[in-house]
Amino acid sequence: MAEPKPFGTEPFRPGAGDTSALREPDLALLRTILDSIPGRVAFVDFENRYVYVNREFLTFHKRTAEEVIGREVREVLGEAAYNQVSGYNARIRAGEIVRWEGWITYATAGRRYIQQTYTPYSPGGGAPQGNIAFGRDLTEMKEQERELAERTAEIERQRVRIAEIEKLSAMGTLLAGVAHELNNPLAIVLAQSTLLLERAESDDVKARAARIHAAAERSGRIVRSFLAMARETAPTRRPVLLNDIVASAVDVMAYGLRGASVDVDLDLAPDMPPISADADLLGQVVSNLLINAQQALAEQARPRRVVVRTRREAGGVALEVEDNGPGVPEPVAARIFDPYFTTKAPGAGTGIGLSICRNVVTAHGGQIALVRSAGGALFRVTLPTGGGAE
């Protein structure tokens, strides 16, 4: 009887090697065991040819034994998959057990998530002559993990949305109460300013009375707009210029800003396109951002500075309000637009100003973001020229 040749020491030939030490029943049992393993098993020699594969391997790769046995790994797996795994050959030849897990694209099985182990085959404890490859297809498990993660994220988004709806509902109740309390004094201010306009003889007094009357009217419109927003009524839109809205809001806020020793620089881009918007609501956005900047600068050493910019952008316009205050800590920045969230002392703030800004901007089809929180805050509002969805 010829001396048996070690596994993989010559090019593979069907029937090469000596299996006389195993009886046919033993071989049948071994094949049955390997075929029952819930994974792919393959014997590969160091010429990268398949010597044996189990039934799961053939099923996975959609091939017959004749299409695999004796053929090169590159031919069976495909070029892309072979290039991904061939880098492990040197480590296997050195006797190392190699394990890897990840996505791979096979010629016939497609893109799959695989857990793979290569164990060097060393007959008699000698030098490795090939490797035993064992692989498990974890694609379905990975897809289930992804779907579970997506469902969990969606549940969390819904939870946050429900919490916001509850807060906004409470805000609507609050605004309704505020509107009721403000309407009577506003009516008195309007009536008295009208009377003063009619009776004043001095042009200076008439001008001041006119400003009081205009401010009271605007306050009334803002209250009504907030109520409409809380009741999810669409903003009343018309073509407006963002620069005019900014200039008006800064003019209204000028006295308070001067009293707080805050200098406001306007950097308004020329030739801004009109946008379809509710001027009173957007004016309140600008006012709230100015109030936020003023409060942030309260403990800041002079100079206290706020820059208000407008810019024309593709498909819309942008507004930026930047201060040179202490900035916003990261944990606060993550929640800064949440309703009723405030870091101010009790009674010093309601925590609804920036939340209202976000709701107004969103209702206009735009976006608002805190784009810089360190070294002073920078809030950026973008609005479409068309006004967004009605």
C-alpha cells in the first residue's frame, strides 16, 4: 500500500489521500454529523481549493458539490469576497486560529453578515496543511437587531413627541389665561393712547402716543397669534421682508437693551427677497432671541455685544443672533428648545421663549438651531421664501 500523503501537500485530485483507516460506516457517520451542524463547514488546502464542504455550505452558496469540490476559493466565493478574506491566509499558515465577523458580499449568496472561524489543520501536530473553515450566517439576527433599534428609536421619538404635546397643551392653557389677563389692560392702553393722540398739541407727545398705540396693537396681535399657534391654527401669512421685521423688533427692544448696556450691531444683507410669513410671529422670534441674548449677557463684563445678521440663501433666507456671552453648556444646549426648560432662578424665566421660537419657525416651514454654544451663543434661523407648507 502506498504511503499516505499529508493533506494539502499536492494539488487536489478527487480521491487523493488515504481514508483506509476509516470504515465506510464511520465515514457516513462523520458526513452525517458535519451535515447536521447549523453552520457552513469546509476543508481548504493551501492551494486554496476546497477538499470538503458540508450540506449547509452548498445550500448557502446555492451550488452543487461538483461546482465546489476541487475548485479555488476565489471561484466559489467570488472576487469581492475572496479579496476580503484572503488577507487571513498568512496568519492561518502560521498556525493561528483566525476569527472575524462582519458584512461580506458573495457571488451567489449576496451580501450577508457572517461570523467566521479558520482553524489550521495540522495532521500529527506538524506544520499546517490547510484550514477548517466554519461560518455562521447572522444576517437575520442583525436585521432583527436593526429593526428592534429602529422601533426603539421610534418609540422614544413618540414618547418625546407626546411629552411635548402635553407641554404645549399646558402652554396653550397658560397663554389663554395670559391673553385674558392682558386684553383688558391692553384695551385701556389703546384707548388712552388714542385719546392722547387726539388731544395732544405737541408733535413730540403725539409721536410718543403713536408709538405707544402701535406697540399696544402689536402686543394684541402677538397674544392672538400665540393663541392661534397653541390651538394649531396656521399663521396668517403675507409677503414680508425679514430685514423690516428685524429692524422693527430691535427698535422695540432698544430701550431695554440700552438699559442693560448691550450694544446691538445690525448686519442686514441688501436685496433680501420677500418671504410669505406672519410678521408679528416672526417679530416675536427676533424679540425672544434678543431677550435670550440680553439675559445671557447679564453677568458678562462689558462690552456686551449682540450681532443680528440676515443673509440670502438658496431657496430662502437666514437670520443669525449672536452674543459674546459665556455660551451654553452642552447639557443645556441639548434641551434648550424644550418647553418650560430654564436654568434661571424661579420667577426669573418661564422657559417658553425659545420653545415658542421653534414652534413659530417650524410652522413657517423653517428651522432654528443653536449652531455654536461655546464662546457665546449663536442661534440660526432659516426660512423658505415660499413660507413652507400651509
